[in-house]
Amino acid sequence: MAVNLNPPRAEDVLPVSGIELGFAEAGLRKANRRDLMLMRIAPGARAAGIFTRNSFAAAPVQVCRRHLGLGQNIRALVVNAGNANCGTGQRGIDAALHSCDAVARLIGCEPSAVLPFSTGVILEHLPVERLEAALPSCLKSLDANHWVEAASAIMTTDTVAKAVSRRVTIADESITITGIAKGVGMLSPNMATMLAFIATDAAVEETLLAQMVKEVADVSFNRVTIDGDTSTNDSFILISTARARLPEIRASTGEVYAVLRAAIIEVAQQLAQAIARDGEGATKFITVSVNGARTSEEAVAVAKSIADSPLVKTALFASDPNLGRLLMAIGNAQVEKLDTATVDLFLGPTQVIEAGERADSYEEAAAALVMRESEVVIRVELNRGQVSTTVWTCDFSYDYVKINAEYRT
């Protein structure tokens, strides 16, 4: 069960003008479950995306990169769960292209205006005929208010659908941002998350939208990890429908861009945290904060060394204050010329390390109490610079092993 994460309520998830969502049961892997989602995007919208850096990028990722590279307006996304369409060679590329063709025929656009996405089991061919057969049901169910249903249709081993909305006022105009995501395991993004889609009705210039998607991912989806493994299918798409009355945003300077960017980051961070809360078998949500680094890369290296350590994560699951594991993880980050005599470490409010050694005030009983909580904050003070970062993760439980051992059964 996800850690302090409730299913989204439909009334809290706001429609974005220019976006409609439909869903269906295609039976791509298991019967009687939603596993196909179609997003129809109104003409004139723009989309930007970033994708996995895994060398075995799945077929749909390759097709998405190709279609986005053409520089035309995107009219639809088609997303399937249960089958990753990865490691499937030319046949997989053909299946992804076939799904784009099928969507294009239904909604009346060019196949290259469709972006395909897949998540699920790797090294199995996508039963594209089932996907195509279910698309009319997706089309029939298209509705601007179907964000929650769409979020449930892209789940794999997620236990809770993930959907977040915000509404902000910019220059006296109301702007809506809504996003959905799925995550769980094989997740240590090097660009985004497993799958995430965020839309806003604000108009953003094309080059600026491409810049924004990277900026948003860097402080949200790039800061979540479940097990340190980057998936083959990671994708994050940001859509600007340009339906709001606010004039097109053309520059990254000024208050208008700053307010919109901050609101989109808030949505993305909430989705990223939801992914960590719903990590496979998670019983605890962990926030790792690193302060006083010289560079962002240095701060991230320390935070992810802690967040990805199986020894740290299992100690957190057991509420075992074996905190030498945290010391080990900091050292393993390979920070150049780190003076360990300047490092402080806190577990919640409890100081564990002061100036590189066990704090005189540290009591193991206090640390054990912190670790028994469902949400734990680990804070590292490097005291060598001004840069900070935060990474979100979860613990490793018995269920993590069970879920992944039985993933294909």
C-alpha cells in the first residue's frame, strides 16, 4: 500500500481546455483491467518531451523522438500498460508506428502527429491488433474530465493512480495545470520518470517549452528513485494547449514565466513524490536533503548515493538505526576532496554526525523513534558550498522482492 497517498478525487483534478482523455480494456496482458489510454489534443497545441537515456530505449520512445523531431503540432498520445514493447527490434518499431496510424485514422490527423508510449514487461511483442481493436472504445469515452480514469489506465504495479492539478492567476488570467504519472519499480530517472504527462492551457513558445520541460524534470522527476535502475521506457511530456487568454510566453525572463514554471514544477514534484510513496512494496516515504554542496552534481550524487543504497533502504524498513550505512553512502558518492570533518548528518531532528564523527548528543533510541515513522527525513550538511538538493525515495521491504520476483506471473 502506498505511503500516505490517497487516490485522486475526480473533483480535485481540473480539466485543461484542449485536452480530452479516453480509456479502454484492451487485454494487452491481463483481462478486465484498464490498460489503454488515448489523449486527444486540440489543434494549435504544442508538446515537448524528454526520454530515457537507457541505451535499450523502447520502440515507442524511438518513435516519439522521431515524431517530436519533425517540429509539427502533436494531436494525440496513445499509452498502453502491461507491455513495454522493448527489445522487440523492427517488429516493435512497426507496432508503435501501427498504433500511431490507427489513432490518426480515428481522429483525423497525420500519423506523425501521434506519440506512442508503453509500459510493462520487456522483451515481449506488443499485441497491436488488440490495441487497435480497443481504440474505438477509447474514442467513445473521450472526455475533458477523465484525467483520473486515464491515470488508472497507465498503471502497472502502481497501487494508486497519480493525478495532480493546480490553478494559478497570471496577469489577471486563470491558468490550469494538470498532470498524471505512473512509476513503481525499475525507476531511477536520468531525465524523467517512467511515464508522466502534464498539460497547461497557457501558451508557451515552442523553444521555451522545450527548455521548460528540462527545467521541470531536473527538480522533480530527476529527483525520485526507487531502486537505482533507469527504465527503458522513461518519458515525460509537457503540453501547452494555448487555450487560455494569456498572451504567448516567449521569454524565460520576467514574472509570467516564473509563475507558470513554479506552478508546473509544483505539479511535477507532487507526482514525483507520489511515485516514491507508491514504490513497489514501500512502507516508508524518505526525503533526502543535501545542503552546502559546491555544485548541483555534487549534491545529487550524495543524495542519490543514500537514496539508492539497498543497505540504507533495508535499515529504514526495519527501523534499525544502523546509521553507519548512511556514513558509508555519503562516502561512496565520490565527492572530490570531501573533507569529512566538515560533514553533519541529521535523521529527522536528531543529529547523528557532527563534524564528521558521532555527535555527543546522539542517542540511538531517539533515532529509532524517528525511523519508526512512515515518513523520514535524512539531512546532510556538507558545509563546503551554497548548493542544495532534495531526492525522494522509499524503503525496501519484503514485498519489493516478492513483487519483482513475481512480476511476470
